[in-house]
Amino acid sequence: MLDGTTAIVTGASGGIGRCISSEFAAEGANVTLAARSEGIYETADLIDDPDRTLAVETDVTDEQAVERAVELTVAEFDGLDVVVNNAGIAGPTAPVEEVDVAEWHRTMAVNVTGTFLLTKHAVPHLRESDRGSVINLSSISGKRPLRSRTPYAASKMAVIGLTRTLAFELGADDVTVNAICPGATRGPRIDRVIEGQAEQLGVSQAEARRQVFTDDAALGTLVDPEDVAAMAVYLASERGRHITAQDINVDGGSVWY
């Protein structure tokens, strides 16, 4: 579905970002793998197609690093069609009065400012594309409360607001902008979140997982990263050309708005 397109995926060193990168490559896209971690080279090895992958170590909070990643992508693949703003951190798990302001700023810097910076520098190229697309990773926590996760929830709500605004700003150039809102997704990051929730609630990790994440989901389970990646592929493809300004849940049925 993505033959001949070029995408940048942030947070591509593991988890959802690695899965999205692999699915994009499998669908025929050139993919720039961007993250601070050297895990991007492992992702490139897993894709095993050096002619269509470019690994660029990138801190999304550093504007010069982001600009460099865009420039290298355009030089390598002669254009840019899709950006997937996946880089994000979970932030602290604590009551608001115990949240350190540095943790607040760091969560906002990665989850919100990082999304803004890549989009800012990608937009001139997306406007020139025949099928420009911005895909932001928000969360169902950007739509509903999550105990003791104020910085994270606020940052993901901000991503939805950014998505809606950009969709109208870029629509005249046929650039679509959408957010995917995953539910709790299997992997090391959600394991750490569950551990923090268990500590806050004074229960076992299995009980915290059940109480906080699976009890109120229609399917009663965590989400697989492959499901999120499949949605990203669809939104970036020609099939998703009339979907924009949306925040789409991939969450097993725990949020209905």
C-alpha cells in the first residue's frame, strides 16, 4: 500500500515505533528510523533492506537534530511523504503534588514539542508530496483520566489538539493529519507503567493491570503493537486519503469517543 513513499518514524528503536517501521517497509516504503537509542540499528537489521532504510540518531527535543534527520531523509530518498510522531515517554507515576517540575517539562518536551518540531521541519516537503500524511501517536489517556499520570495525560491531550489544528492548516495541500490513540499496548513501557500503578494502589502488578487497563475494555486484553502499526499503514496509504483531523482509538474497546 505504500510503494514508493518515504516516511520518518520517531521512536523507532523498539516497541510500537519498531513495529510501525517494519510494517511500513513491508508495504514498500522507504523508512528513516529516528530515535536517541542505538536500537534503531537493530530495527534496521530486522527490516534487512539497507537500500530502503536510513538510521539517524535523533533527539526529538533538539531542533537541529530533527532538522538534520529531515534533511538526510530528503537527500537519501529524494522527498518525504509521511511522518510518524511516535517518540514518547511515560513520565512519572505520582500524585500531582509529588510530580517534580523537571519531570513535567521533560514529558512535555518529548511528547508534545518533539511532535511539533518534526512536523514543522517536514511540512515543506509534505506539501510537495502527492500523498502527504502526518500520524501522531496520542493515547486513550489523552481522552480519559489515568490515576497519578498528570504529565502524560496532559501531553497526550495536547497531541490531539495539535493534530486537529494541523489538519485544517495543511488540508488545502492534501496533507492529512491524524492521531492514533492506543490503549495499553504490550511491551516494556506498559510493564513499567503497570509497576508504578501497582505501587500507587498497593496491589500486585497483575491486579493493577486488571483494575487500570483491562477490566473496562470490551475485549478485556492489552493491545498488540502490530494493531497500531496496521492503523498507521492505513492512514498513510491512499485508502486513508479522506481521513483527517481524527483521533482514532486502537484500544480493545475501552474508550468510545
